Amino acid sequence: MQVERGRGYERLVELMIGSKITAALHVVVDKRLADVLARGPQTAEDLADEAQVPVDNLHRFLRALTQIGLFAEVADGVFANTEVSEPLRSDVPYSLRNMITVLDEEAVAQGWRRLSGVLSSGQPAFDAVNGMGFFDWIKADAVRSAEMASFMGGIYGPQGPKIAEGYSFGSFSTLIDVGGGNGHVLAAILAKHPQLRGALFDLPPTANVAKQFLAERGLAARCEIFAGDFFDKVPDGYDAYMLKSCLHDWHDMKAIEILRCCRKAMPEHGRVLIVEIVLAPGRPIGHPHKLIDLEMMVTLGGKERSELEFAALLTQAGLKLVSVTPISGSFFSVVEAAASREA
């Protein structure tokens, strides 16, 4: 009896060759093929000298990638970008090219090859295979720090205007983005709310990237930049302390340390604004990286959390949950917290 091989069968094979697709994406990024094809459809002969790949091999490579929708063969032997390859260009807003250079760099990939051990121990593999934590690895190299900031801007940048529109920042006069990366979300908030004065706090290499990014957007006069470590101290006296995609990087005790630093720095009327995924039964995670919770487990030792889990962290940090505001059109919510009188 013949068994029909349906979409589930085909999808399973796609998943099985995922590592091979990722290897191909590395080549696309390294050879800047999406950038070159941005000039218009071209043949392998047109691209071979610039890519430094023999014509026949390059033709087979491009043809293979049409099978997964990365490129399109618009005429015999003529290839073009698609909506899938466009975000791999270096000159587009919210480029994802550095998602490949960071998240599938060998230092990260080695940790994923130890997934079974991570599931058994609950301990991240990145530290074990590299002799340092992920963020120490990032800050040890200025180029890597810039790539990380670009990656964060690419994957989270489209969320900035949604966050700025979807939460009531109008009640604050000052706001500091703690662990704010290159400043793409803060820039969107400041653009939407002209009454606000902002600040950004991050590790020294990333803070330098943010200073340039915000200055290029004409926000230098409304935004201070601070460099430091949020486990030690954060700047005092802001109305709101925003933590976007920070706490999920850390296990509970470290997350509580970050929250305690914010609690110590903020005035009594202040607020902590946690901008993250809030898990709920049956709700799709929504994040473009569908395995983001496992990424946190394997690479960083962190986790995505539910409303109840956030509330528990806040209580231990001397804070109390005030509200959870889902952001329309986004996978993020804003978890608002105030100082607890019992602290």
C-alpha cells in the first residue's frame, strides 16, 4: 500500500536540512550576493568575478537557493533577489545579515551541538565551550559589538514605532533605556513623544555605537549616553527605566539583580518598564526566531516568561506589578512595575 507523502513529510525534510541552508546563507552574506543583485537581475557569469567563485559552481549555488525561495530565476540563468533575500542586503532598513554573523558564528553553533546536555543540566553551553559568557564574547571585539547592535536593530527595529505608539509614554518626562543596544527603540519613542528626554545605558562598545546612531538621527541634544554594567549600577533619577529584551537573557537570580539596580536608582514615583514577550497558554510566541526560548537556554541561560513569572521576579526585587500592556501588531508587551511599599 502506497503512503502519500504530504506537506508534513516535505516540511520535515526542510527542517532536517536546516544546517545546510544556514551554511548557504553564510556564503550569501560573505559574498554580499544580495547587495550585488540589488542592482538588478544578473547571471552567474555577471557575478562570478565579484564573488570570486567559478561560474558553473555559482550557477548551481544560485539555482539551488531558488528552491527555498531565497533567489528567483527570472529567465534562463538570470537570478534576482526575492522578498526573502532583500533583508540580507546591507543597505536596507532592519537588515538581518548580522543575524547570521552573530547567531550562527561557530562560537554559538558549538553550544547548540550540546543541546541534549543543556536539556539535562539546565546550564547554558556557550560558557562551557568558549570559556566565557556570551556578552563577554561580544564586548571583547569591537566589530562583533557593532554586528550585535546591527542584528538587534534588524530583528527588533520594526518593533520600535509599535512600542512608541502602543504604550503611554506621555506621562513621563525622562526615560532611560537600560541595555538599549544601538538605540533604535529609544529613537522611535523620542520621535513619537517630543516632551521626553532620554538616556541610553549599555556596555562600553555598544554605547559608542548607540551614540553615533542617535546623533545621526538628530537626537543627541535630547539623549545622554552612559556606559557601564547594569549588574553594578545604573544612572539615578529617571522617571522610567525601560528594559527591552534584557531580562530574558538571564536566569531568575540575575534578572532580579538587574531589577534591584533599577529599583535602587529610580525615584519613588518612578516606573520600571519591561518590554518583552509575555508567554500565555495557546498564544503563539510571535517572535521571528521561533526557537528564541531555546536560544536563551542554550546560549545565555535565560528564558521567556509568563505574567506570573514576571510578577514573582518583581516582588523579589522590591517592585510590584502594575499592568501588562500588549503592543498592537507586535509580539511584545510592556510589563509596568512600581516600587513596592513593602520593600
